[in-house]
Amino acid sequence: MICPLDWGLGHATRCVPIVNEFLRQGCEVFLGCTGGQQAFFSQEFPDLEQIPCPPYQIMYPEQGFMMPFWLLHQIPRLKRLVAAEQLWTESICKSYQIDLVVSDNRFGCYSRKHPSIYITHQVRIAFPSPFQSFEPLGEKLHGKIQASFQEVWIPDSSGPDNLGGKLSHCGLIPGKHRFIGSQTRFFPATAEELSRKKDIDILALLSGPEPQRTLLEKQLLPLLVASGRSCMLVQGKPGEAPLPATNNQLRIYSHLPSKDLRQAILSSKLVLCRSGYSTLMDLQALQAKAVLIPTPGQTEQEYLARDLFKRRVCGHISQDRITQVRIDKQATHANGFPPVEPSFSLLQSAITQALSRIQ
């Protein structure tokens, strides 16, 4: 059973290659999912059985500076959720005869009776600037959560071309943490695809929990309309009807299947999007040029956007400073993602060894 966190859609999208590899190795896979994940997985894996799992139902504060206080307020609720999630997992393992549990960032999705694997790109969790000295303490607290799992898989590379930086490379325990390479639903771009003419000037990809997803949409929509350029907006709302297009130069989709989204990114001169880790893995595979707009107050996205800006890979703009002039200026700073070595063998090996423990 593979269960991604429902904190945005990214945890589900990066599980696609993992599901595919388990299937390739002859496994029967069940998908523990909820909310928009269900519509997404129905498109990607129409033949796999879905098991409704406890929803986290995360709603971010509208003001980014409130995020630390919001998180503190959420701790009692999250603790109750994790306890209920663990009981649910044991029940499902018994009912469906599950041999192996794979949790993408769900703290309580593990079994005390069966091997369980935890997937995270944040071994160290980024803290707001005034509290960064406490990050090692957060690392230890996260380590206690990881102790319930036999192994921790990190969707990143161990080398200098990694995406996670300090988030995925601090506090590693030999034998516990394992790099499985970048995990994206997209096949890497070919030289022929990269050489094709790009006919979309700006592609805006929306993602993440509400209300921040909608707030960003409201800011970008009038800019795209007024730009006079060929634009596409993907709302990140699988299973829902899209907004009507406002002119012939702007196409709006509620969601695109992976094949169509891949083509849209390859056809775009510039991508505007959040700096969520799963989105970055997708852009890296396609060597896209992007301007990143971190979710306000989400320190992980802010760190990743700053890091890629420093490396001159992507542009970076805060949500409260979005204008067309600033977007264009940041676009000149973005050189795009460089090609990376394929890492399929890392995932194959990790899954092969995990299955050997239950046979």
C-alpha cells in the first residue's frame, strides 16, 4: 500500500514512478488516498484499487507571517490525526493482507507488524529565519517520527546536483536513510524535444493547499490576460471544471493528465509556479526555465527558491511583489535546470531490497 500525504498534490505525483516500479516488479499495489488525489490516481492508474484514507484537510493562513503560529495551533490536531492514522493503517493491513507499507510524509502511516517505508525530502525541516538555530532540534523531533519506519527513502541525489540542499542532506543515518534519486512522473526531455519551437510564452502552474492556491490564481489571472502573450493556466484542481477563458490568448485548464502537462511544459518559454519539491523535480526532468513563487510562510519552499536563485537556475519572486515587470526581470536571471544523470537504478534497487525482506 502506497499512501501519499494530501498536503497539496505533489506527494501523489511523485509517487507515480514508485507505483510503476512496484508494478513492474510484479506487486499488487493499493493506493491509500483522499480528496484530489483520488481523481489524479484514477487518471494515472485506473485499474488500481483505491483505499480512502484519513484526510489531513490542511488550510493555510492567508497571511504568510502567521504560518509559525498556525503550525503551533495545529500540533494537537495533527497528533490526534497521526494516532488515528496508525490505527487505520493496522486495520487496512489486516483487511487487505498488506505486506509492505510505503508512506510519503504521512507520519502515522506505518505498521508495527509489517515493514514500513517513509519517503521525505526534508530530513531537516526549514525554520523561519529568526529560528534557524533550532533546526537541529526539529531534525531530532523528525527523527523520532522516522524511527517508526524500517527505512527512509529520500527522493534526491547524493551528489552536488541535488535539489534538496540542507533539507535532504543533514542528519542522515547510515542504514536508515537511502537516496532513491529524483522521482518525477515525467520521462526526461530528449535533445529533439528541447530543440523544438516553444509556442507558449507563459505557463502558470498552480498547486498546494487553499487558500493560497486561489490567492495566487487571483493575482496571476489579470496579469496573464493583460500580457498580450500566449499563456496557459493550469489550476491544479483535478476533477473540477476550469474557469472560462477570458480571451483567445489565454487557455485555462483545471488539470492536465501527465502526458499533456509534460508537453505543455516542454512547449513553454517560461513557467510560473510554486517552489514545491515535486514541482521542482518535474521541471528538472524537462530542463525547464521557471520563475518560482514560494507559498507565503512555507519555509521549505522559500529555502528551495532562494537556493535555486543563487545557483541561477530559476528566478524568484515573492507573492506580494508579483508584477509583469518583475516576472520579466526574474526570467532573465533563470538559466533553466541543467541536465542530470538518470537515477532509475536507485529506485529499482531500493524496491528490490524492500521486497526481499517480505518474501
